[in-house]
Amino acid sequence: MTPSSTARIPLDPPRTLVTRAVDWYSRRTFGATLTPAAAMGHHPRLLVTQLRHEQALAKWDRLDPTLKTLAVMSAAVTVGCSWCVDFGYWVTVQEGIDPAKLRAVPTWRDSDELTDLERRVVEYAEAVSTTPMGVTDEMVAGLRRDLDDAALVELTTMVAVENSRARANSALGLHSQGFRDRCELPARA
């Protein structure tokens, strides 16, 4: 499995059928063992539960994919999970999300890359991710002008899910694996 000098837990879980299968799938799909999966490998039932949860989340479709990605990225940035930002950037660019929008998330207040709705989504995700929570009635009312109730609930839940991922990864000392570095093609001369 992938070594990490900063992880607070060994990233070499017991080699069970589950951990071997997840390691194989991870390397085949992502080109590397995902360190959160390696950490969760110490508790195979938890790992399987988390994988099922992620598969179910991937099927949610009431919120525009770009808005969902910006919200998740905003939560990861706010919590400070470099692993989440790195992997999230890489996987969503592979899915066709505009990388300029993703790069704008940390400086969204000063960026011209985001639409008004995208700014409100990023602001909301940031407010949900702070302690104490900074969500206001005005924020929600502004979002409800453009999102139906199902999309707003999905947005809120995705931010909460990312908070869970980001806080677990950060607490375990899991940091960027360099996915973003292999994301974009270099500029042509």
C-alpha cells in the first residue's frame, strides 16, 4: 500500500480478501492505492460500508454536477483536507468539470470564473463547513431562487458528507497523493 510519513495510522492494513480487492480496484481505476482506503482497511466492514455509501452518493442527480463539485471542493478547502482537494480536483476534471472553476474555489470572492449561483453555492458550502455553522436564512433563500427543494437537500447533504470525509482524512493525517499533478496536460509551446 502507499506509504505516508505523515499518516497517523499505518497504511498497511492486514491483507484480507477485501483489502486486496480494494487495492486492486484502486490501482486499476486511479493508478494508486487511495490512502483513505488503506487506512480504512484496518476495519474491513467499515471499508465496505464506506464503499457502498460512495456508490450510492454517485447516483444522486438532483443537483447540477458542477454545483455539486464546487460545493464539495469548498467544504474540503474550508476544512483544510489536502487529500480531498487533490483527489477531488483530479477525479472531477476527469469527469469534465472546468478546472478553472475548481481553481477559483479558494479565492471565490475575488474570482471572475464563477457565476452568481456558483458563488452562492460555494459560500453556502463554506458556511456549512465552519464551526459554528455560518448558514443564514438569506443564504438559503438565495439558493432556493435557483434550486428546488430536492437540489437544496442534496447540496446540503453533499457538503455534510464532504465534511465527514475531510475531517476523517485530516484527523488521520492523510495528505495529498499528487493526483492533481497528473491532471492537466502541459501547455504546448
